[in-house]
Amino acid sequence: MNKINCLCIILALCPVATQAADPYPSRPIRMIVAYPPGGGTDQVGRVMAEQLTQTLGQQVVIDNRGGATGNIGTELAARAAPDGYTLLMGNVAPNAVNVSLFKKLGFDPVKDFAPVSLVAITPNILVAHPSVPVKTIKELIALAKAKPGALNFPSAGVGSSSHLAGELLKSLAGISMVHIPFKGGGPALVATIAGEVQIMFATMPAAMPHVKSGKVRPVAVTTTKRSQAMPELPTIAESGVKGYDAATWYGLLAPAGTSKAIVDRLHGDTVKILAGPTRQRLEAQGFEPDGGTPAAFAAYIKSEITKWAKVIKDAGIPAE
């Protein structure tokens, strides 16, 4: 047998070698969004999918898999092949909060994912009905201490960011307020505008039109830095509640075991995207772009899990 024939036989027996040489990506990519269309996670996911399609040269397709507070779609992403062809636009709830709210999850938010980048953060804004005699956090805390349990705040549901933001303030400020869960952030905001409840930790995009119309009064923002949308509004932390930080965040993740080369490629493209016109596009919708490293995002997820676990425990919220 001559050398040429031997070489042909070896190549025929090693198809994996030729497949491995295919550049990434060589086919369309699925980006799972663990919520229905129209929400914040879906908005950020669609913007990033559109831009990644251009930078990667392959179609990035959104796959909305809502249900169980984000758990269904997140588990689906966790169980996908770690080949770079299934990604997840993660959210603070399934990727940091739900591990403390559910007795059993079908995924581990740390072990089952390879973080790519924190994409964006949405500050919540604490607003009050005009009839409530508070304009600052100090006035709110003073009122809550003078009349324990007299103030109530609505939320989009038990364990939602609007709920936990209120519980965090109660814990750090040592005050008593009554939580009233609603079936969604929209109804909760409507109740606040109507004066049925007094204060609310609303998302910035949802609350801004009503702040501008005077239907609700802005008191403070929940993140550590002031919002670019309302730079004149102080943060809760700088208003005297040291350590207060509550935000809704969105980040790109891949299944655990995805190669470092693919994660680095996706992170590099994410940084480029968030440094361009997409940054202004997201900011106009009320999001604050980030683009941090995979290591920084991994550390952030762990810190968020620890923080919200304590808040949930201190608030006595039972696991489902």
C-alpha cells in the first residue's frame, strides 16, 4: 500500500478532525429568552441577536421559552450542547434569585453556565403617589418608623425585582412596610398611580412617562450609581441607606463546558456591539449597557445569589 492510499484511509477514519476545523460559527445560533416577547429580557435579547448576527456572520434566532419565572427556558439552555450554538439571555430572576425561591430547580445557576458578559442593567426607581408626604428617602424612612406598617408597596409578584427591592430597603433601613403582590408590574404601577398603594419600586422604562406627567413623584433610584435617564435623582445608598443596590440585569451566557475560545469570541463581539450605536439604542430604552468580562460577570452572579438569598431569608419568603 503506497503512502497516498494510507493517508486517504486515515482521513476517512477521522471525520471528526475535518469537522473540528470548521470555523465558529458555521450555522445559525439559537438565543433562548426565558420570558414571553415584549419584556425587558426579550428587548435586550433581540437587540443583541440582531447585532451578533452581523458580527458573527450567522443568523442568531430568538427562542422565547417563558414560564415558571424564567426557570423553563433557563433549564433548556443549561441542558443544551456546549457547542456555542445555544445561548441564553439571562436575567437576575432565574440566574440569581430563583435558587432561593424554589425548593427544586432543574439547573444550577453557577455550575451549569459559562458566563459571557453582563450586557445591561435596568435601575428601578422608587416612586410615590403625590398624596404621600415624602420627597426623599430620609422622609420615607422617618414616616415608616413613625407609623410602622402604614406604608404599603406593590410588586409584580412574590420574588420579583420590585418585591425584593422593597424587602431590601426594609432590611437595611430597619423599617416596616406592607408588601402587596400583583399579577405583573403593569397592574402594580396602575394601582400606584390610582393611589391604591403608596410607593412602588418600578422599572425605569415603565415609570418614566408617569414621572414626567406628574402622576407619580420620583424619590430615588435603586442602583449604586445615578441613572443617566434622571441624573438629578439621588440613589437610595447615597441618601443614607448604606449598601443598598437593587437592579434588574441581563447577561449573555452559554452552557457550561463551552470552549474558552467561543466564550472569548462572543465576549469580544459583545464589547464591540456595546461600544457602538447599540449603546445609545439601549440607553434610549432605559437600559444601562455594561459589557464586562466573563470573570467579572461570574463573580457578579455569585454575589447576587448571596445578596438575594439573605434578603429572601430575612423577609421570611417561603420557597415554593
